[in-house]
Amino acid sequence: MIQCGYRFLHREPLRIDRSGLPFYVFVYFRAQAQAELDGRTVPLHGHWILFPPGSTQHYRSACLPYEDDWVHFTAPQAETFLRDLGIPLSCPVLLPDPSPIDRAILSMQNLQGQKAAWMDSLIASYLSCMFYDLSKLSPSIGVQTGSHRYYQELSQLRTELFSNPSAGTTVETLAARIGLSGSYLQALYKTEFGVSIGEDIIRGRLDRAKYLLANSETPVARVAEASGYRCEAHFMRQFKRMTGMTPGEYRRSTRI
């Protein structure tokens, strides 16, 4: 391993445009991002990408603050190992449960700087376990450009859910825009992204609320409104249920 970062937080916009690096680059996009792949802009959130040595890499943050995990590594037998596991290269793959990444990258980060003789072998084992788990847990081979009739529309809808949660979007209004029934849209969405529309609506609203609570003195009622909630009481109940804290408690926890 050359270097790694776990839950790397960027408070300024991030843009990566590079090519020709002599090592693998693994990135897990914990926050909204966009990548240029095969001439198309692909939205990312909860996806991982493994870029092989020498590849072109173009991606950027699509929200602030932006958070990701990354590993730069070399391995003599990596190509064969990754191929046997079916790990795609330069292709986004949705990962509903990031626990394999949490375990591996945090462990590797804690080992950075140590010079013990067994260090390389231990790091290699962490990487091997991570990719083995990813090959089992990833529900699809990723965001395939053009692989689904409604892929472009679904991707645009998902981006809007996170970028504009204050719109107060409902499943019915989203379905009407594409000309589908609500139930069919929900089925397509779950198949494509591994989560329901309702889950992403809540996630987008709470992400916006957390950002406003942590980075401003906006009153809670205004935070609720800006996050797409028409009822402050409903916002407070849902926030407490999903985070374990009230909005006020969450705000105070970020100021410690």
C-alpha cells in the first residue's frame, strides 16, 4: 500500500483530473459526487470505483462537505486476483453496506507509518479481505451506462433528491415526470440503486439538515423547511429516530 484515507472530509470542492498513475486507486464515495465515464457524467453516492494503473480518472464532489475513502496500492498478482473475483475496473459499483470498507481502510490507516517486517503482509491481507467481501456484497456490477431503458431518468431523479431536498418531492410526482406508475418507478429504482426512493428521500433531507445544523445558526424550524419538511414536529421525530439525537443535540455535538 502506498497511502490511504478513511472518511476523508473535504470542506472545499474537490476535483480530480489525472492519468498515468503507476498504482491502483480505490475510491468509495460516501457523499454525492460525479464521474466522467465513457464520455458521460455519472452521479455517485454510496458507490466504489477501482481505477487500474495508468487509467484516466475524472471525478468531482457534488456537495459540501464532501467525504470519501481511498486507497492507493500496488500488488504483483492484483490483476489475476481481481479478475478471479469479478472486480470491475473503472466502473462504479453500488455498495449498500460499507462495513467491509470501514473495517479494512480504518485498519490500514492505523498502520500507516509503522515499519514492522510483517506490515506489507498484513496490509495485503486487509486489501484481499476487502475485495473478497465487495465481490460478495455488491448487488450489481455497478452503474452501467445505458444498461437500463430508464437509467438516465433514474440517475437524474436520484441526483435531485440529494441536491434539492427542500423541494418536498413525493414518489407520485417523480413517477409522473417519467410517465410511470408510482409502484413501477419504485421497483425500477430499488433494482438500479439497491435502496428505495423513500429511503433516499429521507437520506437526502437528513443530510441537508445535518449540514445546516453543523454549519449555521439557522433555527430548527427553518432547517426543517429547507430540508423538505412541512411539519417541524415530523422533522424532529424523524431526525431523532434516524440519528438517535434531537436536532439541537446534534448541533451541539458538532461544536464540541
